[in-house]
Amino acid sequence: MNRLSLLLLVGLIVLSCKEKQQEESPETATADTLEMAYEVKLSLAQWSLNKRYNADDGNPFNFAKDAKELGFEAIEYVNQLYNDQIEELGFEVVVDSLKAENERHGVSCVLIMVDHEGDLADPDEQVRNQAVENHKKWVDAAAALGGHSIRVNTFGTNDPAQWHDAVVDGLRKLSEYAATKNINVLCENHGWLSSDADKLVAAISEVNMENCGTLPDFGNWCIKRAEGERWGECEEEYADFYKGIELMMPKAKAVSAKSYNFDADGNETKLDYFRMIQIVKDAGYRGYIGVEYEGREIGEAEGIRATMELIEKAAAATK
């Protein structure tokens, strides 16, 4: 083989290798390839089993086992379901026990939903600061359990003029601490002004911290309840659930697929899951979608399975 032929052969080999690398590179993948690669990941929100764990003989330490038996490998805790255990055993013992159960059953923690630890949007700064302090132990717990986030509430006032500045301050202070633990602080549309997606996103944008984001919930759109209560009869809902999810998705680090009831075809009766999942997918979200069944017409386990099946059916049908 002469020198010219050898150079040509080497050149063809190099060109062939480069073309192969380009074909395999994720950055050069076609839209069709990306569509085929989409795969929904499901976690189980503990609130789906709240009746079981709130029963007289309920044991929330069984959550990892129960979730695994239902087909999940990732879970989302609800702190209020451990109030009695924390009072009896102590905070650190509870966290250590949950970690041991996760390891025993081969499940991982995604996040902790935190309730009843004070109002991060209280107009009184001293009250707000105390709420921040109360939440810090749950930041530590999420880190110890291997989760990436805590979900917080933004109660304190339902007056938009006072709420914005107060919640920005509360979220920023908590997020600054959470950043030292590599934990996210997430706001769910979970009542009062947090369920007004426009106002919530505006507040989080002003906080302007990478670890302060959203947890869009398909349900929970009540802005105002009877007699100013936090829970109970709803008097005013956010007008467009789907617009709300679209607004929240760019800041989303978790997603909650709330479900209530199902029709004969397995579709949710209040929410268009196909439209919801399409919005989630279009936003480029590839994290866990939490299954959170909150209905009463069928049992908890049956409702969880129905929600799983509907999510998977909707995910398969997305464009």
C-alpha cells in the first residue's frame, strides 16, 4: 500500500468514527429518539395511605414496605403522620428508623412534605423567622434520608398585598439554610395564595435561588375557603388548572399527580390526565411524578393502582 492510499484509509476510519460518535451523542439525538426515550418515573406520596396510618393500629414505619408491595421504589414522606412517633421516640430515632426501613426494602426517599411547622408567610417577621427555624430539622432529615427536597406551605396571610413580601422573605431564609445541605425548598399549590399560580411563581422568581422551586399538584386549586379557613368548603378556585401547571413547571423539581375519583374507563373525573402529563412532558421534566390518591369511593390501594395505570396510559399517549 502506497503512502497516499494509507492516508486515505486512515481518513476514512477517522471520519467513520466521528460519524458513529455523532449518531450516539445525546446532544445530536433526533426528536424521534428523544420521544422514544421518555419514560415516566413514579413515586408514592405517603398521603395516599393516610387513612391506613392514621388508624388506631396504623404504623407509618411500614411505609417503605407498603410502597414496595404496591410496586414503588421511590417514596415521598408526610411529616405529620409521624407526630406521635416523634413525641414518643424522639426526632433522630424516627429519622434513623425510616432510613433503616428504606434500606431494608430497597426504596429511596424523594422528598418530605412538611406541615404544621409554622407559617412561612406570616406578616410578623418574628413569627416567620420561628417558622424558618422549625423547618430546618426537616431539611436535615431530608438530607439524612437521601431525598432532594422538602415541600413547604406558604400560609400566614391570604392578603396579596402582605403575602408577597412575607413569603419571599420566609422562603429565601429557609432556602439559604437548605442550600448548605444541598436540599431544595419546594412550594406546592396547597391552599390560599399558593394555589394562585401567577402569584406563587412571581414570589419564587423574586426569591431567585436555584434550590427554591415548585411542586405542581394536579389538584389543590382552592384560593379561598369558607370563613377564611385553611381547609374545608371551597369558595374560590384558581380558574385554569392547566395554565397553573404550565406556569409552575419551569421551576418544578417534583410533580404530584393528585387523583380523586375515576370513571368506568379509568379516567380521573375532575382532571384531564392526558393534558396534564403532556404539559409535564413538554416542560422537559424527567423527575419523579408522585402518585397521590385522595379519593373516597374506592380503597387506598385500589386508588393508587388506578392512578398509576392512568399516568402510564397518559404518558404512552403523549405526543
